[in-house]
Amino acid sequence: MNVPELEYLDNPMLEKLEQEMLSLSIKENADVLGQFFLDCADLVMHDFVVSRSRAATVFYFQGLTDTMQLEMQVIRPLTTREAESGELDSFEGVVISNKKTVESYGDAVRSILTGRSLLLIDGIKGGLSLCLTKFEARSVEEPQSESVVRGPREGFTETLSTNTSLLRRRIRSSTMKIQSFELGRYSKTIIDLIYIEGIARDEIVQQITDRLLAVDIDGILESAMVEEAIEDSTFSPFPQIQATERPDVAVAALLEGRIVILTENTPIALIAPTTLASLMQSPEDYYQRFWIGTTIRWLRYLFFFIALLAPSVYVAILTFHQEMVPTTLLLRVAQSREEIPFPALLEALIMEVIFEALREAGIRLPKQVGSAVSIVGALVIGQAAIQAGLVSAPMVMVVAITGISSFMMPQYPASIALRLLRFPIMILSGMFGIFGLMLSLLLIITHLCTLHSFGIPYLSPFSPLRPTEWKDSLIRAPIKFMKQRPGTYVGKNKMRQSVYAKTRE
């Protein structure tokens, strides 16, 4: 584990003591550790006697240690040692599988802060760090943001050990490697970097490792902070790292040669590198028949463009290119807009802002009333706006279709990018018509062509063109035909299944 040194910027004396070795005197050790944890009311220092004559102390934080196990496995065996067993001169009498010796005050402080118990015995060199952690944790449940009709119902939790075990249950191979890092000068958050040796590319693993080691921040509260710290382009609206709550999605990414990053205290796992095509995929694509998965994937691409361009196309055509609309439809639209006091651009902006406000309100409100408020609010406000003559009925329909289209995106960050980009595209379309719309598209495509995720082109396998990989991006081919892993991410082990495997006709 790469553990940075403790920093006490406001107390040079503690920074110096952190490097010193533990004393043989338990009283001196207690005094020094008391300086580190001054005014920490939740620190417990339990004094007892071992071998009927020697003082001992165990340090732990209340609420982070299983006190029953501590009493049964440590304190009681040491305090009830028989006289004929001899004087205790080492920690061999403590029978706990997960234990390690600490020698410096810095190691002792780090051990206590991670939730472990620290045992000190008078006259014995160093201390013993015991893994007897126990704290409240949420059980494994189905993730709410990535629900599926068919597939596993397990989701990541806020406990890092639980999350790694969910992956180990699915990949029973020693080639799955886990590297741990500690980020945050004060939070000391554990970050696990997970990959499959031989499948993942070494240069990508090293690149992510270097970026994680370069992070220097007070605290890591959620995986989004890690994502923002290591991504390639901070100012791009498009997510360059995929986020998921599902262990099966993380395992599928590992088997493709990608890297999974787990962060302590959050159920959101990060997957890197990421391409636009991977953001358009859902785990259910592989749990249904291949032609169903392919059809739904095509629908996602269609609604991707509808969510991005529908209001802009409507504004551009009504403002500058009425000749593109059939005469009958144009007359109906003109009739509905007779009493509208605003131009089409302002009308679209008003409706989009109201729709986004209703969507955010539905998310922030309690679950019992949130969905009702968002749906009823949209219906009531839309109908009232039409009757008041503020917006036209076709505009309400266009905005509603656009909002529904954005919900087709499997990845929530991708849908947010579409929601943000709609506004500048609408403004350019309202100012310059189809020319402004095409200019917007050219700027977005140019940005996507130059965007990379840890050295991987964001538009791969479409740019650069790799038609052989379209079987797992543009379409979802049958499993037996996807014998090779995607060449975009994979390292040395390129074969997913044997090329000599016989298939039944």
C-alpha cells in the first residue's frame, strides 16, 4: 500500500514525534499518543494487567472496533494467563489472524485511525495492530440507478471490502490484481485499483497509477472527486470515466481489459478508459437475445441525436426555413403560434428551463412525492402555459419528446452532457438557422475527435475506424461470434474464447 506520511502542518512537534520509535515504557507511549489524539473524546484507552504484574493498554476508536471480540480474543486471554506460563515477553500470546507489529508512533497513529486496535504492553518493544474493526454498513441491495429486467440484483455498497469481495466472487483468478492507495491528507481514503494481469494494458495501468499518486488533496469524500482529479479533459462536458453501481458491469469491463477503481465510503465504482460507445451500452444488452439488444442499442443512438438536436432543429426551421415544413403542418403550427408573444428561440429556452427545473425537483424531493410532482407538474404547467398563450402546443411536445429521449441514456452523466449542450446549440440555431446547427455539430464532433481517455480515442471504434469491433459497439453480436476482446483496451491476452471452439448449427 502506498501510504503518504502524516502531515501536521500546525504542530511541528507532532510531525517530529511521528518518526520516532515506540518506547518500552507504556506510560511514555500513552503520553505521546495522547498528544496526537488530544481532545478526541471517542478514543478509548483501556488499561489492564497481563501476566498478573505487567501493565498493558489497548487503544481504539469507539464505534469502529468490535469490543466483544476484543474482550474475548485479546483482553481476557492475556489477563487470565497462568503463572506457570512464564512472564510475557512478546505478542505471541495474542492469537488473531490479522495482526501486524508497529514500531513507530506514526505507524501506531495510522493503525488507530484506520479503525484497528493498538495493543501496547509495558517492557515489550513496539505495538500490535489488531484488525477487529466493526461498524455499521449497508447491506448489498439492487442499485436504483441501473435497474434491469433480467440480471443480477446486487450492487456495490459503501464498504470497500464488501465491494472487492463482490468482484472476487465473479472472477476466481489470481490474475485479478488489486493495488491500494491512500488519498487525502485528512480523510486517508483507501482507493483500490483493480485490473486483470495480461488482459489490461500495462501502460494504461501505469498511467492511472501515476495520476492517483499525484493527487494531493485534503479529503476524498466520493469517487467523483477521484474522477475529476485523474480525467484527461476537465472542461469537457462528456464523461471520460464510466461510473457504475453494478458488480457485473465492473467485471465485464475487467474482462475487456479496462481498469476498475473502487473508493472507500461510496458505492460508485469508476471504469477507465471510457469511450462514447461504452456509455451507450447497458448490461441488459447481454442478458437478452442478441437481436433485442441490437435493436435497443440502435434506439439509443437514435434518441441520442433526438435529445441533443430536436429543440434546435425545431427552432431553426420555424425561424429561418419554413419552406422545409409541409404546408398543412406549417399552417397548423402557425395557427398554434398566432397568440404567442415570444420568438421560437425564447419559447424553447423557457420550456427547457422549466422542464429541467421539474426534473431536478423530482430528484431532490422525497421519493414518495418526487415522481408525482415531476409528472403532474409537467402536465399542469404545460397545459397552463398553452392556455395562457406563453408557449405553443408543438413546442411543449418537442420539449417532452426531448426530455424522454434523454432518459434513454444508460449513463446519467452522458444524459447531463446532452442536457447542457442543448442550450448553446439552440441559441446558435435561433441566430443562424441550419448553418448554426451544423456549426454546433462540427464543433462537438471536432471536440470528440480530439478527446481521449487515458490515451484511448473517445470515438473509438468509429474514429479511428475499426469495423471489426462494431460487433460489440454498433450492434450486439451473438456471444459465440465475439471471440476476441475489443482491441481498443486489451493488452496481450486478446482471445475471449477459443477460435477452435465448434458451434452447433
